Amino acid sequence: MLFYFSGTGNSAYVAEKISQVTGETLCSINKKIKTGESAPETAAGERLVFVVPTYGWRIPRIVENWIRSSHFPGNRQAYFVMTCGSDIGSASKYLQKLCRAKGFDYRGCAEIVMPENYIALFTTPEREEALEIIKRAEPAIERAAWEIANGRILTEPVQTASGKIKSSLVNTIYYPTMIHAKKFYATDACISCGKCQKDCPLNNVSIVCGKPKWGKDCTHCMACICGCPAEAIEYGNHSKGLPRYQFPK
């Protein structure tokens, strides 16, 4: 089974592409977390594939917590594919630790560079630039799919000193300083459609008097701000004037 978590569509696209090659059934972690469900029952010996974005040079903590709380009987082969805007650092070190805790047979972690969607901190690409980045990512997606389908250990990026620092020290600082919803707000352009509330995997957005209101349980998936059809959501001053990135259909 192939499990995926996706805020703006990058990981969903990669998951779909891989499943077309491997034949894996797709399961949205977003939906499972939103409804408070754990992983569905899988057949004995069935391999597990996780396609997820990179948050602070590791997998999202809410995804790791969901995996830890879900029951996967048997000693399962576990493949990880991480989408990112630049690199995944030394995420593999922490994935191996997770696999040991769950009794998984770690089969590697592939790195897929996709268009940047983290509008809270970085600059997001215009459509044409995004399409070019996706085009460049296709060979890496195809290689990961082939390796999984053929039972190979996934090709991993070279580990670097900077990557180790980013996945350890920077990740530790990143969560308490960046991961909050305090700077999200809706402008007068809001059309009260409720899409932000529907898309939030943590049920952190509520609609009050026709406008979205954010709570304290945010993972910075950017689904609300980048998915708003009226582009009425901002994150402080940083997001003003920036393209709202969603995987181009």
C-alpha cells in the first residue's frame, strides 16, 4: 500500500505516478489524520510505501506520529519517497530510527525535488517555472518507482555535514519558532467558501462569521493559503504578491 501526505499536490502527484508503476493502492494520510483514523489493514507481507513532503529536512512530525500510532502487523518492507524544494538533509537517519521502532525493514529514501510551496518562508514559483521543475523531477520519480517495483533499495542522496545539521539542529529550532498559525489571516477578498476549513488535515481552521479562523494546531502544510480560490489568505507580510503554488493540473 502507498501512503501519502500532501498539502499542495506535489507528493500526491508523485504518489500517483509511483502507484501507476508499482500497482500499489493509494491511501491519503491527510484524510486519515483529519478523521482520526489509523492506517487501514494491509495484507501480510505487503510492502509499505510512504510519499511525503520535507518539513525542516525530515518527514512531517504529524506523519511520523501517525505512523507510530498506526498498527502495521509483521516485519514490513518500508520505502520512503520525500518531495522537497531543495534537499532532504539527513532525513534517512531519522527514518531508520522510526523503522527500528516499528519493526520495519528500511528500504531507503528517495529525494524528489519539486516546486517550492512553503510560501510562509520562501519564494514560490510562477506556473512556467513550476512546470520546468516538475519536468526535471520526472526521471527521479521514474527511478524510484522502478526501484520499488523491482524490490531494490532506493537510491539515496549523498549525506553531507550541512544536511546532518539541518535535519538535527535546524529541525529542532524550526518547529517551535515557525510552526504556528499566528500569522495567517483572511483579507476582504474572502468569499466564505470554506475550502480552507475542508482542506486542513488537522481541523485547525474554523469559519466564524463567514471568515476563517486559525487555531493552535497547525503543521504548515500550506493547503489553506495556497488552495484559496480567491487568494484571500496571507501569512504576515511575506506572502503578499507571491504566487499561490498548487500542483498545476
